Amino acid sequence: MASIAFKQIYKSYGNISVIKGIDLEIKDGELVVFIGPSGCGKSTMLRLLAGLEEEDSGSMYIGDSLVNSIAPKDRNIAMIFQNYALYPHMTVAENIGFGLKLRGMNKKNRIRAVDETASLLGLEHLLTKQPRQLSGGQRQRVAMGRAIIRNPKVFLMDEPLSNLDAKLRNQMRIEIKKLQRRLKTTTIFVTHDQIEAMTLADRIVVLNDGKVQQVGAPSKLYSSPVNKFVAGFLGSPSINFIHARRTGDNELTLPDGQCVLLPVDQAQILSDLREVEIGIRPEQIDIVKSRQTTMEENTITWSSSVSLIESLGSEKLVYSYHGEHEVAVKTTNSNGAVEGSNIQLSFSMNNAHLFALNDGRCLSPLAGIAQKGSI
Amino acid sequence: MRDNTTTHGKKRLVKSFFNAEHIKAWLYLSPALLFLLLFTYYPMVQVLWDSFFHRPYGADKELFVGFDNYSRLLNDENFITAVKNNFIYAIGTVIPSIVIGFGFALCLTQSSRFKNCIRSLLFFPTLVPLVAAAALWMFIYFPGIGLLDYYLAKLGIQSTDWLGSPDNALYSLMMLTIWKNAGFYMLFFIAGLQGIGEEYYEAASLEGAGWWQKLRYVTLPLLGPTSAFVFVIALIHVFTHVDHVIVMTLGGPMGSTNLVLYYIYQNAHEFNDLAKATTATVLSVMVLLAISFFSIRTMERGIHYES
Amino acid sequence: MNLKKYIGAAVFFVLISTVAIVWSAPFLWMITASFRPHTFGGLDMASLWPNFVPTIDNYRMAWESTEFVLYYINTIIIVIGILAVQLVTITLAAYAFARLDFPFRTFLFYLFLLQLMIVPPILIVPNLKTMVTLGLYDTLIGVMAPYFASAFGTFLLRQTFKSIPRDFEDAAVIDGCSWFQVLRYVLIPLAKPALIAFSIVSVVAHWNEYLWPLMVTDSPGKRTLTIGLASFTRGAEGASEWGLIAAGTMLVMLPLMLLFFAFQKQFINSFMFSGIK
């Protein structure tokens, strides 16, 4: 069991720098998910911590020890790979016990340890099989077995579920979470799948372009993103953005000419910005009965024709437009909207996030506090 | 922040000079490189250097003679004959053995117990030492009672002096070479043919192509890279194998089976004219370099074509 | 339609069988002649039909008339020696080319490939000189040394290593492997088909090699099977002892022949594999 700390980590390949100064602390026993688009550096961070790549500068700690110059095998970590990397020429038992064999454990103890691990994961009947004889879920379990048998301080999981089909993915996700709860081993889980991130993580680290964008509990990241990137990356369908011009101290004008007055505290944060983007989650927009005209002070209302409706069973996704922006709405009450029909949409500015157009940072007060706290 | 990045850059620069990975790479390459250096690169330079020197009979040290060795070589009738012979030998073995090998492959691509057995029989000559093959074929060519004449006589064909006549000897050697290599090339073509997806033939069938059209418009173009590869292998073979000449004819009769490598061997081993052997080696190396240059380009084209 | 197909298959069967028999005729003759009694009339020497009581006299005489045992030992030492060193050099070099990044990698790779074209037999004259300088003339090491590095093997193995996902190595490193253990437990087992293919091709090539051993050895004690066979053949041909030649040839070929017919598929695949670039 150990905490993990990254301090001022830099890494580049040739002239391309992939990690641009990352500071991060992970608490003992925590399950942290790294998420970001491909090329954001999330896998590189794992490989750096594992010692498979060498950082250009910065320091990494596992527990109290600086691990920079420690060989991977002595860092006491275990890693699960995207394609599992089970040695094809070894049986399941040999795969699981390989690390112990290399550490010189005698055969008797090794067999006992393999048996214990196998029963923990329900692999007893597969021990003599070769990896190619296994199904995807079984391979995944063997890979887990190989990781947990050494009782490492840290688990590193590099998109371990991405090769499974959707149903199995959900099932394995739950198993991983239960196992982690039980073993209480500090875990870093890398994924690009936001549902995995939201459901698994104690804390999520959103990475983009080699930098940490935001760190926090899943619900906090969802409700208070610090910038446009985090807001857009989490949530499905993505948050909607609507462009707005500043036309007064606390007045914004939308492309369709509609004006909205901001509460004073929000307006202060705008300072001298001329242009902003309003971000609004699909579930925060309502489809209202047309001709409904009761308008609250800071509510935005407009009408549009429906371009597409997707049904998710209990909910519906209704796509329409605000000016040139496509707008997605997630609702249980579509008020009779059908494709091609005209609907009236509305949302309250109290639920919206404001982002600076120039650098994408979030201007809402709550998000501002979060930003100071994490970076 | 800016300062930070520059020191960071400096650190990286220093690192690349003492890069552990580079050192490791050179360490792992060094055994192979050492032997290549000693027995491939150095000799190539050495022969070139030596080809400008000559130690006349009785002299105690080598003298720089410029291109003298080259002019001596090119004025040596035996060498000219060897080059001519090698040329005929090349054309007369490479093309037939490739065509025959391809023909075999066409018949034997699909696996079955029977076909695998035939494949093995046709391939077997490749595994036999050229010296052993030459020993067997000496009897095959033996006038009158040899295998060839014995059975040809049953067809009413008169006995032929296969190896003893200057008109026949080179062609007799060529037959042996074709017999020995066709099965080898067959394997490459089988591998190539098995690599062509069935869907191409299905598509061609749908478009109404017959057997010949499929061969002409699907098989042959897609086998381009394989053919180029086999062609180069066959060419190299022609310049580097003369065991059968040594066993069967010793270059005779009347120089009719003298090949360039045999000429080199003879001058080095029997005539003690190292200067000529060396100079002929330089020319052979140049021909092979030219072939490699040409073939790397063809192969690259081939690869490009495949993808 | 069915009949036409049937006849076509029959014609194909007959034709291809005939070709195979004609192609194998030299070996059929070799086998027949090697068991033919010595006293048998010379005129029907070429007959492929074993119309006689087989005898092993030819083998006995061949075996006694030259130092086959010595030649066998020398050849085996050479073949195994070359292969053992090659396996080390090609594995290391192939690993470097497949996995490490270093300056001039592409250039060096092409430089290696040069040996595919400028094969050792073409360089017999300068290599002979080098062997004399190194004091390796007339030694078995001298016969082996030019083949210790193999461009072909390096290339084959590099392709194989490149096709193995890096994750296996990463997993092994995290499991606790040193570099050598990664090679020993992961890369080499995974590259086994390629290593076997290379070994077969190498053994066959050097078992059959003639010109270079002939050049670089002198004393009878250093001769190989092929050299022995060539001089033996020369002697027996003068005496028209064809049965003897057949038996001698058979003796030289026998080990590879037996291996081939025991591991036919493996051999065929190896040589096929050697051409897949």
C-alpha cells in the first residue's frame, strides 16, 4: 500500500513533448482514473511510473521512496495491459506465477500462491490452458491474477477493458472495482471511456496535451469543470456550447439577438472579456410547450425544428439547433416532439457554465474555486 | 518558466550523447559487425586495393601497377570465355528454372497429401550437396551406359557425349542446375500463390475471366514481388556456385564450362596468379553490387505495390 | 461434366507423377546402384529396376576406402559451430535492429543486408589471405568464421521480433525480468519458428558447402564430407565404380535425407519461410 506523487514530470520523444510538467498526488488505496483523448499522455504517465520509459526531468514517489532510478521490477508495481500481454507460450498457471518464479520463490510456494489467486478470480479450472484457448473475459482475469499475485503496492491498468465487448466490459468493470475495494491497493486506471472513468474512479484526472486539466471526484468534475475541455470531455452527449457577445456590464447577447442579464457575481468574473461561450448540459435544457411565454429573468428560450430523435429507452435525445450550433437535449419529457416539428427550448442561466472564448477557462464562480484548489 | 525549459533542453542534449540505448545497441551489434567487418567489408576493400598491385614472378615485394591487372585480365582469353560462359549459363538456368518452378507451384499450390508428397520430391534436389548431385549426374551423362543415354537409346536416340564435347558440356551443367534449383524456387512461388486472397479470383470469376485471364491479370501481377525476389536469388546462385564445375569438368573441355568463380578459384589455387584472381573478384563484386542496387529498387517497388 | 472433371484429375495425376518420377530418377538410380552387386554387368548399370539380390558391399567398400568417420566429425563440428555462433550474433543484432533506436540504424541495416548479395563464396580469395594472416588457415575455425555473421538470419529474426508486440516485453520487465531474461523467457520462445527455420537452412547450407572448405583446408585431417566425396568420386570414376560412387554419395546425403523425410513439413516450411520478406 502506498501513496504516489508526481512532481514536475516532463517527457518528450525527440522533439515532441508529451508530458509538460505534471504535478499530481494520489492517496494510499485510492482508485484514480486518468482520462483524456489519445495522445494526451495518459499512457505515458503510467509507463513512466512503471519505469518502462524514462522521464526527462521531475521526480516520482511511491510511498516515501523516490523511484526515478529504481528498476521497474523493484518498484513493486503490477501492470495490466490493453491486450493483456499474456505470454502465449505459457499456460495460465505459468503466466500467473512467472513473476514469483523470477523472484526465486520455490515451486511449492509458487503453486500454492497461484492456486490462491486463481480461486480468488475463479480461474481454477483454466490453469493448464494456454492463453489462446481462453475467452476475452478469462484472459482479462488471468491478467488480473498476474498483477495481484505479487501483492504489489500499486496497480497500473492501461485501458484494460477496451478489448472486451460492451456487456463484458460492464461486468469486468464492476469486478475490478470490487477487487480494488477489497485489496485496497492504490490503483491508476487509464481509459478514454468516460463512463468507465465516472463509474470507477474515486478521483478522475483529466489530461490533455501533456497537462493535467483538472483533478477531482467524478461528480465534481461533471458539475464544475474548470475549462471548456473538461466540460466537453465528460458527459454524453457532450455539453452544448452557445456563443455569446458581451453587450453590457452584465448583459450577454446571443447570436439570435436575445439578451440575457447575468447575476452580479457572475458578471464580475467576466472583467473585460468581450466574448464568451455558454455551456449547458443536455439534461439541463427543457423542451417546453410552445406558446409558453412566462419568461424568467435569466432564462434563455428559443424555438427550432427537430433534426433527429434518438431513443435510449427511458430517455430521449432530441437534436435541434440554436442558430448554427447543434444542440442536444436529454429528456424524459419531450412534450410530443417529432423529427421535423418545431419545438420550444429553454434553459436557466443558473445551470449554465460560462467559458472565456479566448482560452476556454471556466468563468463560473464555483468552477473558479475548484481551479485554484487543484492546480 | 522559460528558464526551466532551456535547462531542461540542455539536460536532454547531454543525455543523447551518453545514451544508454545507443551504447546497448552498439554492444549487441558488435559481434555480428565484427565478423561482417572481417569477412565481408574488409575483403571488399582489400581486393580493390590489391587489384592495383602485382608481384612479378621472383620479385620479393608487390609493386603498384595501376590498371595493369585489369588490362591483363581483360586480355586473358580464359577470362573472357568465363564471362561469356557465365552469361549464357545465367540466362540458360535462371529463366528455365524460374519458369519450371512457377509451373510446379501452379500445379501444387493447394495442399493435399499427394501434392505435398510430390512437392517434397521436387524440392529434394535443393537439399543435396551440389558435389553429390554432380557425382550422380556424372553417371547420368556417362556416354553409352549412363542413365540418360541408356533410356534415350530405348527411344532410338543415339549416344551423346554430354560432358566431353565443348558444344554440349555447358548445357549439360545447366540442366543439372535447373534440376537442382527449380524445386527451391517452386517453394517461394507456392508461398506467394498462397498469399493471394481467394477474393481476387472470385472477383475475376464474377467478371467472367477464364483460367488464362486469371493467370495473366491476377496471379502474375500479384506475384511480382515474389518473382523479383526469386530472380535475384537465382542470379546470385549463378555467380556463387561452381562445385559441379570442379567435380564434373574442371572448366573443360577447352574452357567451355569455365565460369567466373571457377576462374578465380583456378587462378588462386592452381595457377598462383593471385593478382588475376583478385582483380576478377573485384569485377564480380561490382556485378553483384549492381544487382543488389537494382534489386533493392525492384523490391522496394514490389513492396510499394503490395501495400 | 462430372466425367470431364474426373478425367481431368486423372490426367493431372498421371502427368505430375511422371514429372516427379523423372525428377527423382537420379536418386532412384543412386539407391538402386548402391545396392547392386559389384559383379553385375556394366552395360545395364543404368537400369532403375532392382533385378538383383541387394548387397551392402558398395557401402562397406566406400566406408573403408575413405575416412568417412573423420569427415563426418569435421562436418558436424563445422555445421554446429557455425550455427551456435550464428544464433548468438543474429539474435543480438536482430534485437538491436528491431527494438533499439540508435544513429545510423537504417544505414547499418542496409550494410548488413549487403552480405545477402556479397556472399562469402565470392570473397574466397581475400578471405583466404585473411585466414592466413590470422593463422586460421587449415583449421576448422577458418572454415566456419566467414559465416559467423548472417545477414539472412539477422533479417529474418528482426522481422520476427518486430512482429512481436512490445507489451510482452513490458509485462516481462514488470514481472521482474532482466534484459537477458526477457530474451530467454519471452522473445526467444516467441521467435522459435523463425529460429528453427533459420537453423534448418543454415545446417543444410553448410553441410553441403564445398568450395570454401576446399580452399581453406589442406591437411586430410581437416577435410569435410563434400571434399571427401569429390576426391572419392574422382578416384572411383576412373575405375568406373559407379556402384561405389552411388554408395558414397548416399553416405554423404543420408543424414539430411533422413531428417528431411522425418520432418518434411518443417523443412519445406522453413525454406518457404526463408523467402517471405
